Amino acid sequence: MEEKRKIAIEFTFEKATKNTFRYQEVVEPGYPLKVGALYIQKWIVGSKAPARLKVTIEPQSE
């Protein structure tokens, strides 16, 4: 049985669009992309984009 594990991924600010901020995943050397680009609605983080974000993905049982 495959073990589910929590993964933390870091992103750096790339650009702003009308209503979102776009972030690009920071790739660890020797590993492939896990997510790639991430769009965050501006209202969730405020009008100034944070330079970096950390997102945690944790699989949930049904």
C-alpha cells in the first residue's frame, strides 16, 4: 500500500494579473515540477504580493 505524505512546496512571485498573483514553483535540483504555476486571488493575500509562498499538500482519506 502506498503511503500518503505531506508535501511542502515553495513558490516565488512571477507577475500580477488583473485579479490574481502568479507564482512559479521553486524546483529542487534533480526533481521534477510538482505543481508548476500557481495563481492566487489578490483578495486572499492583500494588494501587495508576498515575494514567496509555501503551500502544503496533504492527501486526505475518504
